[in-house]
Amino acid sequence: MTDTGFPEGELGIIVIGSLLHRDELGYLFDGLPDRSARVRLDGYRRVFDAVADRRETVGDRRAVLNLHSADAWCNGVLVTDLSPREFGIYARRETTYRFEIVDSDAVTCYEHESVDPPDEIIVASDAPSHADVKPIPSYVKTCLSGARQWGETFYDEFLETTAVASGESLRSYLDIDRK
């Protein structure tokens, strides 16, 4: 880390929720086609168990996505070459999460995709979790639309590797049949 708190060397982040949506991602970062790639992230489980702090909620439908260390995997999008300004904007957006450096061996690009691997890869993980919450419908819609923008395989794996707080897969929770 430098004096400013910004990691030394080239920095990348892996996004796993609403930032999968290209419009949402484009609000934060420029030049995405040249510095983003679909990836598999080993050692983490994606769960709808964090309570939203910036989204409209109703009743128990307050959950957004969270990452937890686990003997599991999920998919995401790696964005590379972040500037200190971009990381600052991202960090302010993800205030309830802990930023964790991921071992580069835990990240694998999807077939036919590649980006220059950054020196450090960060994920936003371990926001306070809650067992009694359900996903926010509009947030789920954004996440699913975003996942689909990265292709049907990515979308299908998103459904399989995402859980709700009860432990049920998102596919089962939404009652979506396999293709």
C-alpha cells in the first residue's frame, strides 16, 4: 500500500452483483471492453445476505449480494487497471464491505477471454450478513440482466453459484428451469 492507502502496482477488482450490468459498470469505469473479462473466482460463495444501505427496500426484501470465503466458487467480471480515482469511487460505493486481496491463482478467465493480470486483485466481501432477509426484486433483476449481458453460460453459472440467505440456490429460489 502507498501512503494514500492505494495498493502499489496495477490494481483490478472483481465485481459479482449489480455491477455486472454494463450500464452500472460504465457509470464507474471508462474503457471497459479493453480492460474487463469474465472470470471464475475460487474460494468464495456469493449470497444474498447483506442488507442494502442505498436501495429502496420493502419488508424483509432488503438483501443485496455479499461474498464469503468458502469451499465454493462464483463467477464475476474482472476490471483491470484501476486508477486511484476509480478505486476511490468504487470504495465509496461499497462502504459496508471489507476489501480483500485475492490470490491470483483463485482467478481464472473464461475460455477465449484474457486481460493482462493486475498485480493485485480485490473483492468486496464480508458485509454484515443477515439470515432473515430476502433479495430485493429490482436488484435481482439488475443482477440477472447484467449476468445475461455476459452470455448464457455466464448467466446460467450465476444462477447456480448464487444463494439466498436460506442457502437455496438463486435458480431454485426464482424457480428458473435449466436450459
